Amino acid sequence: MRSKQETVEQLLDFPTGHPYAKWTGTHWRLVEIADSGVPVPTSRLDDAVEVELAWLIPGLEPSGVLRVAGLARRHGSIEGNAVYALSKLGYADDSRTAQLVGALLDWQWPDGGWNCDRHRDARRSSFHESAIPALGLATYAAVTGDSASYRAAERTAALLLEHRLFRSTATGEPIHPSWPVLHYPSYWHYDILVGLRLLAAVDRLGDPRASDALDVLEHAHHGDGRFSGRRWSSSRQPAAVDWGRGGENVLLNEFATRILTAAGRPTAP
């Protein structure tokens, strides 16, 4: 198994082509580098960040933002992942990061999330498009002290907590079978690990409505420091790097361990 540093070196070999190319493009690589916690000089990231921002910033023009019934219909996870990575990697004070943040704040729906659904009757946010933007905003707020971003992230956390992070309010059953399953990298997908990372970022892990998701996370622990998990990549859409399969997934285990520790449920050594 490669070390985190070696894996990050692989990620730093940014490809040509569209930054959103699944799952190997610059967009995804920046997020994984940010997730790793491995310090990387901005001199090694500047070119990739320019590619990312050159793609995203023109799309913020109001004329290019579809609004239906007064609500912006956007894949907020795209700008959310960018804000997260830029904030973690040393670009929070770039004016273009602030532009992305301002757009996310403008696009947030009344219930606290975001949605790309173009149908007029769509009135509820998508968890896939909401948890990641909120995590990006919370991360930006942690670096800059921006209170508007933090409040927006809190609103999304409240939306997730309304559903105990993965349950239908009508039936109590999981909204989707993949939501109680841990994955890393998450890319644009929602699951309880992403939701709990958001709650940790806004200090809401102690909310009683988070206990169901924490129970699931605890149950996924093998007792040897590892957690059960899956991946979204495939032979058709391969990952940029291999963080490890199942219980060997380095970052999945790190995030899960940190969450349980922060929630007062530390795992055995």
C-alpha cells in the first residue's frame, strides 16, 4: 500500500483535458489532495487551480444560471467541491473563491440546500447537491471567519438532521440504500459519511437526531481500526488513485475515526 504522500504525488500529476473528467480530472484531484491533509506548496497547485477556476468562473454569470419558479437549478456540488478544495489548499483569499462562495449563497434554496432539478414542481433540495456545498462553505468559514457561509452550512445541517441524515420523514426507512453505506472518495454522491463530516464542521454531532447515522458508522467499524466501505469508481470510470479497498481505504478510515472521536464514541486502538 502506498503512503498518503506517495498517493498525493500521483494526484499532483494533473492531466490535460476537461477538469471534470470522471474521476481523473483536475477537479476531483484537488478535492482528494485537500482531503489527504498532506501539505502541498501552492506553487505545485497554481496551474491546476487556474484550470479549475477558468472553467468555473464564467458559469457564475447570472445570464447562465437557470432559475425555475424563482429557484436556481444548479449542480451545487461542483462549486461546493471547488470551494472546499480551494479553502483547504491555501486559496481562500483568492477573490475568485469568494465569487464561488457568493454564488452558492445566492443559489441556496429556502429549505437549506441546492438542487439541479429543472422541473417546476421540484421544491425540495437534493442531498447529493447540498451536503458538499455546505461542507465547502463551512470549510471556507473556518479559514476566513465568514459568518454568512457558516450560517448557510448550518441551514443545510438542519435539513439533514430533519431526516436523521438518511431516513424518510414519512416512513423512517433509508431514503436510498447507498446512503447508510460509507464511500470514499464521495465525488458528488451523498452518504452518511459526507453528512457527518458536515455536522462535525458546524459542531452539530451532538444533536440527538445524528445518533442513527453515528450508530451506522459505529457498526461499520471492524474493531481493528478499519471500517467497511465501498467506492464509486469502476473499470469504466476508474479512480485517479487507489486509496485502498474496503477496510484498507486510508481516508475513509481517517474520516470515520475522527467523526466518532469528535462525537464522543472513540474507536478502540
